[in-house]
Amino acid sequence: MIGYHQFALVLLVLTAGCGQPIAPSVQSKNGIATSWDHLRSESWNYSLQDTARVEDLHFYPTGMVRASIGNQQGNEVSVAPIMYHWHLSAAGELIITEDRDGKVEFKSLSLVSLDSDTALVRDSTNPSKARVYHRTFMP
């Protein structure tokens, strides 16, 4: 029969590994990714941290982006679900397009900084302002 302290220790050990899965790109770089390259092999969700604009982008390694884009005013949220395509430019920018051929550009995102759960980017639709996205690995 185990005592209370042994039970608590076993419970702690069992639950310690039950958190959010860690992306290989984050795990291999000590928590810091240095480019958009992780999108080529991993699925990630990026949510814009803004009080008025809603932008939720789910990137798939296949080059697809499932997006919910819209506006928020108080408790009222108005969004539209849209499918886009993505690719990386030679300069390392993340290009989001409305068509598979990449000819109709929706926007491009230049990476300023990236850590395990936050991305700071410059958006081609407003390049003077850096935007913060909360990011989540989707295994």
C-alpha cells in the first residue's frame, strides 16, 4: 500500500507530460524558431491579438490556409471563413494568396520575431505596424 506522499509523487509524474504537444521545430531550436520554414512540415494556428480585428489563420503543410477574418466590436464578432493558399518567397516572406497559382496576393507577412507561442510580424496591408499573433501547434 502506498502512502499519500508516494501517491502525490506518482500523480505529479504522470501529469507532468500531459501538456500541449511541442512542435519539432520549437523543440529542436530551444523554444525559438527563426523562419516560416516550420509551416512546410507542421500545422499551426495563428490568431491576431487585436481588439477590433479578427484574424485566425490555420496553416497546413499542404500549402492551404483556413482563415476566419472579420471585425469585433465589443461582444459582437463578424467573421467570414475563407480558404487561401500560402508559399514562401525567396526573401523568406510568407505569401498568402487567393489562388493556387499565387497570382492573386491577399497579403504577405514578414517575420520580425518568433518564439514558441508568439509571432511578431509586419503585414503588407499595413507595413508600418508590427502585429502580434498568438500561435498554437496543431499536431
